[in-house]
Amino acid sequence: MRYYIASCVFTSQFPELSFRICDIVQEHYDLRVVRCCVPKYKIKDFEERMPEGSFRKRWASLPDSADFKPGDEIYSLCHNCNNIIEEMHPGAKVQSLWELLDSDAGLQLPDHEGLTVTVQDCWRSRDRSSEQKAVRSLLAKMNISYVEAGKNHQDTDFCGVSLYRPQPPRNPKLAPKHYVEDAEGLFIPHSAEEQEAIMKEYCRNYKTDSVVCYCHYCLEGLKTGGVDGMHIAEMIFDLSSPA
């Protein structure tokens, strides 16, 4: 089977954008859409986070997860989902949404007319070089010039304020390599004021007015740091045009 995990957190933040992506991956790539990497995870909580009306009804209609098997292909734009699937289901093939899109030679992408941005990699996917390569390829295809952040690829230590507060208890239990063994010194509580100060200090190092990331936690950090942060999904999928 081939699946797309829509991501509870991303969809609650970008419901219209997320459902546009769901429509595209279903129609063009024949992927089965599910909500989350883990069955029955905060089902009611995330349903209530969706805007009332059609978005909430549609989210409630999606399967909460799936019985992933060895050999399944699983795509997502959520690094937590990818990391958890990778550790819980080692026989499954886990890839990012960006790798899927970049592999599609016929994909129509918007032209951003030479916009220059910094590309910000994510600590949660620092070892996923194929995802990092796909993100940069998609930026280039959209006529976006990019410069690298000071720490990039496998050396990045950025994931917004999420690394400066306790992580969800499920993460270290389900993906201990990523969130215990490789996370020493992280996820220690900081006050909101401390988090904001850390983000502002980090964001002072950017050399461009705009910064593009591909993680919803990174985006939260960029905005907390006071820069013009954009998620690459916002740049790929133009909500003002028909799907």
C-alpha cells in the first residue's frame, strides 16, 4: 500500500492548505490519506482544533492511521511522523512529500520570479539528505534563489522552540533513537520569554529578508524570532488557483 500521512499538527495550522495537498496526492499519486502515524492519537483533541464546518468534518472522516506493513510506501511532510514510522515499522519505505513532488517531471510549479531566501534545515530530519536535496531542487524549479543557513544539512540544530520545551511523551517511547539517544540536552523546559530570546538571537544570523523551511515547528520558531518565515508548502501550492 501507498500512504500519505496528513499530519495532525500541520493540518490544524494550515487546514485549507493541508486538504489541498491531500486532494493532490490522492488524485495524482493514488495515495491513501490518513491522519497520523499512530492509531488513536489525540483524536478528539485534534478534531476540535480544526475550524468548525467542512474542515472539521473532513478531518473526522479520515482514517486515524493505518496498519503499516513491510514494503508499504509512506509519505509525509511531518518529520515526527517519518521518524516514528521509521523506528516502529523498519520494513516500510519512508519518504518526504518533497521527494515525491520533486520526482514528478510533469509537476506544474509556480514561478516566484527570482525571490532570494535562506533555506532552513530541520534538526528532526538532519540525516535525511534526499529530503534536503529535494527541497532545494523544488526551490530552484520555482525560480527561487537560496542561500544556506550557517548550520545546514546534518549539522543543523534548529527546530524552532520545540527543542526548548518538553516533547510529547509518545515520541521518546516510539522513536527512542531519534528522541532519546540522539537528543541529549534537548527538550528541556524554558520559559516563553527564554524561548523568544533564543529564537531572536538565532534569527539575527540570517542574511536574507525571507527564510523558507519545511517543518511546522521550524516555522513557529522563525515567526517567534521575528523573521519573514515561510513553509515551502505555502510556496508550492497556490490556494488562489484551482487544484
